[in-house]
Amino acid sequence: MKRHFRHIDWTLKEVPSADVRVHVVCVSGIPQCTEELPRSPDPVTREDADAWKLSHFTATGHRRFEELSSRVVQWDPDDDVDPRTILGVTT
């Protein structure tokens, strides 16, 4: 997504150094299973979530999951502009 602000073009980008967080719940069966990917003090990655889904599927046969993920994004100007030099722009 691009926007023009303070005479500069900005692009919304994912912050690559930030963790992507994932939460998974099994929604298979009647009544619904609702078993969740165990919570962890460390961020759960998509790879961790996929491994848990495979483990749960092979153990139970359940194949339907609700997955939520979050990521950190920020507005960045073109590479030739340092955003710290623009009045009113913060990290």
C-alpha cells in the first residue's frame, strides 16, 4: 500500500526483524475439538504452527484449523529518504 504524506511517498512494509505471531485452534468435529496450539512465552512461528497442526492431524485425524497471525508493519519512504529527518515522524 502506498500513500503520499508530507510531500513524500510512503509504502507500508513488514518489519523483517519483528516476529510473526501465530495462534491455532482445531475446529474439527462435532462437537468441535477446540484444542489449541500450546501457548509459549516465545513467539510461535508459522513453522511451529504447521508442525503442531500436522501432529494434531496425525494423532486425531482432525484437519480443520482456525489460524490467526499478526505481524509488525511500518510506513517507509523511498530508500533515499531518512524518515528520522522528517518533522513529526517517529519510529
